[in-house]
Amino acid sequence: MKRIYLLGCWSIVMLVLAAGCRKPQAETPGTATSGALLSKQNAALSASVIFTNALPSADNGSYYDPWVIYIGGSYYYCGSDGGRLWITRSATLQDILLQPKTYIFTPPGGMPYSSNLWAPELHYRSGRWYVYFAADDGNNANHRMFVLEGGANANNPLDGGYTYKARLSATTDRWAIDGSPFDYNGQQYFIWSGWEGTTNVSQYIYIARMSNPYTLSGERVEISRPDYAWEKVGTPAVNEGPTPLISGNTVNIIYSASGSWTNDYCLGRLTCTNGNLMSKASWNKPSTAAFSRFGNVYGPGHASFVKSPDNIQWWIVYHSANADGSGWDRRVMTQQFSWDGNIPYFGYPIEKGIPIPAPSIGPSYSMPVANGVYRIKSKVTSQCVDVPSGSATAGLQIQQWTDNNATAQKWNFSSLGNGYYKITSVASGLCLDNAGGSLNAGNILIQWTDNGNIAQHWRVQDMGNGYFKIINRRSLLALNVPYSNQTPGTKLEQWYENQYDAELWQIIP
């Protein structure tokens, strides 16, 4: 269920953002903030470009199975139109589908890989570029994995042409799609989605070792099959699109579950921490989906992962249905995600049409306020984030209160250097905290002893015109005034990102 918030002057803000300019916010009579101070603050900050999902494309066509990398100062998207493979290059992630396509491979007729080219992935391995893709001879039952070999310029996958290299087959040669290679502890691996037998009963996730970037060695091992109800929507039941996310000694495989033609297509996660990747028993699968439909986003799945140009932020790139029930008519979406230790956390899909700052291009974008003491003032109520009576009681719920410049309304922002801040009350010395590290929208916000937990880490998003969103790292939910309530003393919460002023804040020195 959606909440209704005051729209305020958001439409004006969006018009200003669309015009690409950033003006100092006019002084509001009766506030403690001067226009000169806000002008000084705005001049000192960098405004990220604002975009909304889904990503625009040059032809407004249907896009699916997105594979994006960042290398040599550019983003590259490797895609397929079913009969040809192509790559685009862009300085920015949000514009990647607006760029010209460079077609890198059109297969000859009469080959096992002439038709139905699906889900290409672009990788630099062992000194060359390779593109891994699924294809068949016109009969889906004959789908297998294949690989192209490209140039040797590590910083530019478009420097040099691509030629057919090999078919990738395990000892048990069965139907196979959505292959992805990776390295771990000096060994090369390949993961993909396939059939157990020779008929389409269900799709499982398999892994095999590689002896080089274009050769599988030995037998395949199943590491996942549809087990839970959220993996079994649609017939046949599906696990597909596996993609590795490795952190330290932890290997995460993010995969797609349920029928890709359904609204309930979603992402699951497999995690191995003991290094024995070739044993199914080593892989843990949570009982709930890692990323699933929300609001006006249906069927989010088949993801790839990329960092911002400054190497600070993590972004998930995925496809979703263009509308309720549109099935394979899909668009590409993207948003930030976070980590809880070595485990990725994606939160929920940010709905289409919600303004999102683009990937950061430097510390002034990912960490847009300098370390120091600030008041945090609501756009919708003109009240400040406040510790009731300036109390030093741990666990006390944080409120909004009339701007009075008191110590109880002053917060010390301390950058953690990774795109997040610790926000500490000057009055109490305690940290702004998502109580219990809850993932639930509507959870209360408290002050708590500094414990280093990511529930006390906050991302500051510059939304332009002197306003910011403040996003919790643990939950990926935003600091919010419930129902835009104007009453002083209203307790503050975390809530889904939206377009309303209840999530917009001035950060005032």
C-alpha cells in the first residue's frame, strides 16, 4: 500500500533538474537559515545528474539480459537482438542505451550457433576479450554456450574485431544458456543454466572448471534447482542467469528464478564460504528472494553488477517487464546496492519515475557534504531532526522539532570514505541508527551507542536545489517524515524511496 504525501513544490524541482541547473534555495521567512548561507553551501557542493528508470534507449525497443562493465573510463553494454551481438560505449551508465551500437558478430547460416543468440557477456580474460553467449541452430532444444575471441587492449573491448572461438560443453553435454566465467583462488570456473536431461522439465544452475577461457574441463555439478515457491512461478520451473559477485573468500551467485515471462521473475542468491565450489552442499540458498517485484516494477531479473566511475558505489543493472503482464517486453533498470559484510543486499526495486542521482564520478558526488556539524531540516515541515530534550539515553526515538538551533538539533557528519557517513548527535554523542538494523519500511530511527554496525551508516544523496535524501546502508530506505506530519515531536522513520518532499532534507551548517 502506498502512502499519500504532500507534493509540495516537487514538480517545480523536477523542472529545474530537467533544465540542468542548480539555483540556491530561496530563504523561507521565519527560518534560521539565511539565503547567503544556502548560496555558499550550494556553491560548495556538486550536484549529480538526476535520472529515472527505466533507462532510455535510442530505439525505445525491448531490452533484456543486460551485461554492463566499466573499463578504461567508459561503460560498455554487451547485448543481442537475437540474430546479432553488439556493444555500446558510454561515459555514463544512465545513457548507455542511447549510444550507437557496434555490431561485433553476425553468425553464418547453417551453424549450431546461427539462431537465437541470447544473453551475451563481455569479459577480459588471460590477455584477450571474450564474449560468451547462448545460441542454437533454430531449434531451442539445441541451445548451447559459445564464445567469441576479441582484441588484447585491456582498456577497450572495441579495439579489434571478434571471431568465433569455440563451443563450451561439459562432459555431460546438455541444453545450456546464460553462461558466465569467473576466477577463484587461481582456478577458472564457468556457471550456467541448463537442463538435467534432454527435455525441458526444469532449469538448474550448473558449475564446471575451465582449463582456459574457451574450454570447460571435466563434469558439470548442479548447485541449485527451484526449491521454494518464489522460484516456481510459471512452468517449467526456472533457475537461470547466474552471475558471480565475489567478496574476499565469499562467492555469491546471483541468479534469476521463476518464469521470465511472469510478473514474479526475481533474483535469488547462492553463497559459498568454504572454497569448495564444486560441491552443492557448500552453497547456501536463503529461503526468500534477494530482489523481487515491488510497486510498478514487475519481474526484476537477470542482473549484472558494476561500480561507479570513482570506484565507490555499487550498482545493479537488471531488466524488468515494461508493464504489468507485459512478459518479455522488457526495459533495463539500475540502482545502487550495498553490502552487509561479504553479502550483497539489493533492497527493493526503486519504482519507475522516482528521481535517482547518477553514479558518482568523484568523492564530492558520493560524499557531498564535508565533515562537520549540521542541522537536518525537513523540506515538507521546515522542522529539524531532533533528540528529544537533548537526552543522552541510548535507544531514544528521534523526532522532528521546530528549528531552534539548539544543540539537540546539531549532528556531526563524519565520512567513512566509502560513500557513507556516520551521523552523531552533538547533544548526546550517540549515532543516528536504524533500530535493530530492520529492513522494514516504517521502522523507527533511534540514537544508539557507536558500534560500527551498518545500521548506523547513511548515504547522502544530493537531489539538487539544496536538498538531500539520507539513505540507510542496512535497509536502503530513506529518512522520512511519516505522512508529511506537521506536528512537532513526530517520530521519524525509514521508508521506500519516492518522489515526495517528506524524504527531502536541507543539511545546514
